[in-house]
Amino acid sequence: MKILTKIAIVALLISLPNFTKAQPSDDKIQRNFSSDERTYAKENPKFSQIDPSSIKIVKLKEEILENYDIQTLSDNRPVKDDPFVLIDKIVNAASKLWKLVTDNAPVVNISSKYATAIPQGIEHFTQLSNWKMPKAYTYAFNAKNLYGAEVINVKYKVIYIYGGDYNGKGKYLTGVSIVPEIVDVAWTYRFDLNAEVPDSTVINIGPSDNPVSALQLQLSWTIASAIKESRGMSVYYIQGDGFMREMASSFKIEETEVKIKNIKSAKPLLAGNANKVFE
């Protein structure tokens, strides 16, 4: 399995685009900057422009959700064989592209937006058994203007549930999501955050008779002022056996170990909103 994982990662790295520079902004969103914001940005261009070298992400790594009731995911009863369930055909039966933050405000009902990597023919994740405890990784995104003042302070979690099997076969994913926690943006700026799981990235990296699902969760951001707009992306590669790696990023990466216990923001993902997972 380690060999398969390395092969899959190398293949994905080769196919990834270059995100080291801000993406082009030919399709700029029409934003409603006030006349005061436009005037201030014009008169104070250094305040209203991001220093690209200041953009960074600090990863706070942990995978503990100690108080999560795993019974909310599945009752772990054996399921009946279904000839229409193809365990080696991995699909995302939930969300493929969704907004997280728009114009500095977290999008409402974000708890109903997830991706999955499950067998074709499965109608609901509760048809799978033996889900493992959810994993969560916290990230802090920061950016400064040309004066060196911090103007963007955003904190979010990458969350996923892994290890579900179908009649003892396979390792699958559900509840793959990003949850914004803090969005603090300076006056004259607008910040957007979006998530996407392209269908082409939802694959099986294991043998056909005992699959291991994998997908890419792509996080794209836009920082805009009245005089300039910048874009970037980060890509998270996640496997059904619980492995996760950041594959590519336009961020400056820093890491620190922080123990995160009892992450409550994951609870709504698969508890009270279970019927919305496949909307």
C-alpha cells in the first residue's frame, strides 16, 4: 500500500498546475466597493495592495475528535450484497463545487456541503460500515499590505471521515469539507474562499477487490481591493485510509504542532445534516 500511495502522489504531482503565482483575474467578480473605499484605495495604494511575499498559511496539525459519536455515522450492521454496487468505481456522490466565504462573510448552511469518495451505486454513506474517527487539520491564512500591516486573517479546518467499508471491502471517504472559523478582513478589502473536488481526481489507488479511495480537495482564494485583485489555490490530497498531504499551494507554508481536542465544528457534518449529504 505504501508503494501504491507513493505512485499515486507522484502521478498527481505531475498533473498539478503551477500555483506559485497569483492566478489571472480576467473574470473579476463585480464588487460593490463604496465611494469612500475607492477614494481611500486610490489615495493610499500601499494600504490597498497585498504584499505577495507576505501571504502564508500556518498549519496546526492534529487528528483528534475525541468526543465524536461515531454511531451518528453508521450503525455498523452488515449490508446486503447489491449487484449494482461497484466497489472499485469511486464517485463523489455529494458536493463538487461550493462557496465557503464570499465578500468577507462565511456562507450560510456550509454544514450541508461535503464531498465523498464512495462506491458507485451507494445511495447513502450509512450503507458503509466501520467509519473511523474524523480527522481535522486547522490552517491559518494571513496576508499583509505593502505597509506590512496584516489585512487578512482567516482560520479554517479541513475535515474528513475515512475508512468506511462495504461488506468488509474497501476504504472510503465521506464528509470531506472545509469549515471557515475566523474571517477577519481589513476595510477596503474583499476576501472569497471556495472549495472544489474535480471528478477526475476521485480515484481508486488500491486493488479492484479491496479499493482505497482518494480525492483532491482544492481550496481557491481571492483577495480584492478597489485597485487590485490576487488569486491563489491550495490542493489537499486525501485517501480512504486516512492519509492526507498538501500537494500544491500558492501559500508560504509553515507548520506547528497544536493539540486540538473535541472539535465541535465537525459534529454537524454527519450528525444532524446526514440527510443533506447527497443533495
